[in-house]
Amino acid sequence: MSDANAEQARIAALLSQMTLEEKVGQLLQVPAGGGHVPELLRRAVSEGRIGSVINEVHVDTVNELQWLATRQSRLGIPLLVGRDVIHGFTTVFPIPLGQAASWNPALVTLGARVAAREAAAVGVNWTFSPMVDIGRDPRWGRVAEGYGEDPYLTGVMGAAAVRGYQGASLADVGSIAACAKHFAGYGASESGRDYNTTNIPENELRNVHLPPFKAAIDAGVATLMTSFSDLNGVPASANALLLTQILRDEWAFDGMVVSDWESIRQLAVHGFTANDRDSAFEAATAGVDMEMTSTTYADHLAALVRDGHVSMQRLDTMVSNVLRLKFRLGLFENPYTDASHFPEAACAEHLQAARDAAVESLVLLKNDHVAHEAVTAPVLPLALDRLSSLAVIGPLADDPHDQLGTWIFDGDAQYSVTTLQAIRAHCQAHGQADGGHGVAVHYARGVATTRSRDRAEFAEAVAVAERSDAVVLVLGEEAILSGEAHCRADVTLPGVQEELIAAIAATGKPVVLVLMAGRALAIERVVPHVQALVYAWHPGTMGGAAIADVLFGAASPSGKLPVTLPRVTGQIPMYYGHKHTGKPATHDTVVHIDDIEARAPQLSVGNTSFHLDVAHTPLFPFGYGLSYGTIEYANITTSHSTLTPDGSITVSADVINTGHRAADEVVQLYVRDVVGNVTRPVRELKAFEKVHLLPGERRLVRFTLTADHLAFYGRAMRRMTEPGQFHVWIGGSSTTDLRTEFVLSA
Ligand code: NOJ
């Protein structure tokens, strides 16, 4: 018998013994007691009326629950133990948006593996990660949890995370089930307000929002979670187009679908159903297998089946999806957790992995040359032998908690290395190695929190800058300003931080700004004041050490933006893969509000697509990021001028480091489908590779494209390719102009 048949036979054998109540029980996920087993839960688990618990991380309690489930209940079915392990467990990695900035899927896999090991050590066997929602609106707080604005990058990173959590086999010690969420369209919440309505034309849904879910499924993701939001009028938790037609019929997904927290009961709050019974009916028939925390299935599903509204066959399918996962996790054979099989949480190896991930997540956006004793050199890396003192300023410079970011239920700030700690340690070590040339580190907070409007500490911060040779300012957004339900209408730096930057800049000292944030911030007013800018996201436990590695040159920055940085909030949504429009803005067609004469005639401003009061371009484009090398691109060529439908074509270019320092560079390939039966994005990322380049090194980088890379959903909502002309670019960001072209033949 094949493995699949054997699995099916086990499921069928178990199903055939289950009562209706036991079947419904498998579809219920309930909150655990947090360190003890409450009496009601004990009884329910012992009677086989619970399929899963959420939020239990005490290993003894998890083992007790598994004992009740497997030894006390009639059929001995173990429990799924779910937890939000989003970017690390005890050891916190950069927020997913920061991990995406590394453009290094291997690091994402390793981070997920470490998280899985630490979580599995306490008995967790299912994480609600990765979030693969497309984040094109940084007002939405949950952009922190995703991999940015691009479907391809998000898909690659989501798949990388799935591989890390689930390992080679779900049954391996240290593997846990992953969950791609939130299916689907959540990132398009109106106005960036969490949980809000989404209206996404099916064509855009299929071309932009769904591909990362498909990528996660292709990587073997065990489960999917539905979105809180409604999609084109039908809440995702009762959306048969998503949950049945696309997920099961088109994609043949054989994993399990869980609702979001109470999202089935909320179907009535949406005004989509009249009551809990209808909500249970709609969710069950649309395709939600397990209900997270609300109790509409517990209260009504058995009756719906008895009354014939929900067929037994449908119920059996739902239960089979749950049982299949439990079999695949090996829980029937090994329900218990022995913590001694796992490395210590936050052990040296895990901390090193977090540091490596944080280093590669840092994006260098600006690095001006400054004059120093007749020579000019970039501000970064900071040359300690040319400094005698360094100011470290800002509320995030020495905050072990806020550098961890959102969703860190189990993160432990006692392991955090802050930027101030790491800079002090580095300067001290340098002083000792240098036989006494110490660099004094002066610290001031500047403001109490990133939100504070109190300027009382400005004077001290300015004084600290005055008596130092250079300034490292660590500002941004505290962890609590992004994540679920933490959305902002104005994505500039909160509080009086812009004023603080201006006050420090007025000292004339070179200023290195390190920004920690859970989203793309609109920092147009800030950038001119600083000589260097490092975008650090929320970098996690080892964030400070990683920042010091980059500031002092132990590592060259290699991150690239996974999101566009807008100039001002009003430009949102602003993303590189937009449509061309019939009247695209160009430098020659835009007019600024200040340049319009009084009573100018209506047609004098150029009729193209732009705002009058801000440039039509972003502040920093998707894919952008500098290093300590000097990277140039040349000689783009294709192996053939024509790509046949079943052939392949190689696109290559030289990437050269003309600088004096080794660097890693993310080489990116974009295409444009010049004419489509539906309008196509101006550019789409199709491939990337991170390469290491020694000073002076020239490397030929090659990418192979097939027709499948060029496929998209056309007017008929079928995945297709269209013969015709394609432009292709290779370069270091989405605005590279190194272009060639080829034709896809019929
Ligand atoms: C609600 C969130 O939307 C989801 O992402 C999370 O996994 C669940 N709650 C469980 O905590």
C-alpha cells in the first residue's frame, strides 16, 4: 500500500469508530489554562471533545493534556497544540518584514527551524506562521508580520519559513506544523485599518494575493488560517470561492484549514449571518475545518448534521483533514514532549543564528562622504581609530524589549543585546586591543519613548552630541505601534523625534540614524538631516549586536527593501509593481504645487498620474539597499532572442564590486509583459540571488526563465502565458535601468 493509501486507511479506520460528538470535538480549538488544566477542559479532553488547544506553553501541562487525550479518551486521539510563534520563540529573530529584507531564504529557514525547536521543547506542535499576506499599505500594523509588498518575494520567504518549521518530516523531533495565513486578501484592508473590508478584483486576487499561499502549499505547508476580513462581500471564513474552489479544487490542498480567533462567530457581526447556527453552517460548508476559540461548531454542528443541513460526508472530510495532520505529526506514536531532547532555549547557537539574521536584515539607505582631516570617506563604517568619542542617543538605543518587535509572546528580553550595550562593548574591546586608544561612549535617551511629546531631555541629548565626534541616533517606532490592531493613519516618525533629529543635526556632528520600525515609515523630512541611515526594522534579540557589527564594519550591510518607502503617507499605496496606466507620470510631465501660477489654465499642469504636492516617485524604491562595496552592473544579455513555450532562456549580467571592501549584493531580475489581455505591472520580480563579491571582483550572474515564470491570470481567470514581447532588467533595485528584451513565441 502506498503511504497515501496507508494514511487514508488509518483515517478511515478511526473515523468509522467515532461518534458524531467525537467528530465535532476534533474540529474545536479552545484556549488552554496557561500552566494548569481547568476542570472543564480536563473533562472535555478526557471525553474526546477537543481537537486542539491554543496558548499552552508549560511542558508539564501540555504533557498532561496529551495524556488525558491519548490515555483517558475513548479513541486516544492526541491534541494539536497551537501557538503564535511568529519570529522566534525565546530567541527572537527580526520581524518577518526584516527577515524579508535579508533576501536570504536560507536565513528564514534557519530562523524558523530555531523557533520550531524552542517551541517544540515545550510541547507546541503547531505555529500560526508564516503570514504571507501582501503588505502594500504600511498604515496596516500587520505589515510587520509579513514579507513585504511583492508576491514573489513573499512566496519565496513564506516557503522558506514552512521548510524551517516543518523540517524534512513533520514527525521529526523539533518539527512543528506551519500555518500560512490569512487566507486571503487581509493585506488589502481598507485604509490600512486592521480587520477591515477588502475589495479585490478576482484578477488581482489571483495575480497578487494568492501566489504566496500557493508557494507555501507547494512547500508542503500543513495548515492555512482564514482571514478576519470580508472579501468582495463574503467574509473569508465563509468564502467558498477561496476555501473550496481555489484551495481544494484548483490547488488540491490536503491539509487543514483553521478559522482565525472567533472569526466564525464574527460572521454574524459582519452581518453575513443571523446567528451562530448559521455561522457554523456557512463556515463548515465553505471549507473551514477547525474553529478557533468561538463555539459555533461546538454548539451547532452536530445538530446541523443530524438535521441534514451539513452532510456527514462534509463532516468526515473536515475531521479527516484534522486527523491527517495528527498522523503526519507522528502524535499518535509520540504525543509527549521530553524537553531534554532539545537544546536550551536561547543557547549560543540560536543567538548566533538570530544575530546573523539581524545583520542581513539591516538596510543601508544612505552613506554620505564626510570630510575628515583632508580626506573624505563614507561615514560608515565608523572608523574607531579616527574617533575619540561617540554619542549614542535615542529611546530605542538601550531598550531590550522594544527591539524585539510585535508578537513575542515567548520572547525573553533578558537575552537582548541592545545597540548601546554592543557599541560600548565594541569600543571597549577596541580600546584594549589598541593599547589604550579608548573611544568614550556618551549616552542620552533624548525622549522617553518614541511617542513622547516631551522635549525636556533634548538639551541633554544635544550636549552629549556636542561633546562627541559622531552620533548614532536610534529612533523609530516602539514594538507596540505595529502588529495586529496597531495601525497608524500617519506613518511618519511618531512624537517629537523629527525635532530631536533636527536639534542633533544642528550640532554639525556626523549623524548615523538607525531606524527601528515595524513598517515602512515616511521619512522624507528626516533624511536630509543625517549623513547615514540604516533601516533596522525590529531586529530581535541580537539586534544591537548586529547593528554594531554593521556600524563598525565587521559586516557589510546587505539588506534590500522588501517594501517601497513612500515620501509621505498620502502616497500610499505606493509599490513598484503598479500598473502603467494610460497617462503615466514622468519627470517631464509632473508639476509641483509651488510652481503653478495663480489662475493657471486647467490643462497647464500636465495630465498624468501624480500628486501636485509630492514627487511622483518613492523616497526609496523596493529592492534598494547599499553596502560597503561599490556595486555596478553591466552587459545584460539573453541567451536567445526568443523563448519557446516549453523552452528556457538565460538572462545574465555582470555585477562588479569596484569598491575597496568585500560586499554581499542581492542581484534582482524583473520583467515586464509589454502587452497583455489584462493590463500587467510595470515590473515584476522573477528571480534574485545574493552574491558575495570581493573588492574588484566581477561576476557573471545568470538566471534561467521559462514560460512558467511569465504566466499570469488573464481575463478568463485562467493561468496562461501570452506570446509577445517582454522587457527584462537585472540590477540592484526595482529601478535599475539595465534592460534588454526577448519574445515569448506561440
Ligand atoms: C488572531 C490573529 O489574526 C492571528 O494571526 C493569530 O494567529 C490568532 N489570533 C491566534 O492568536
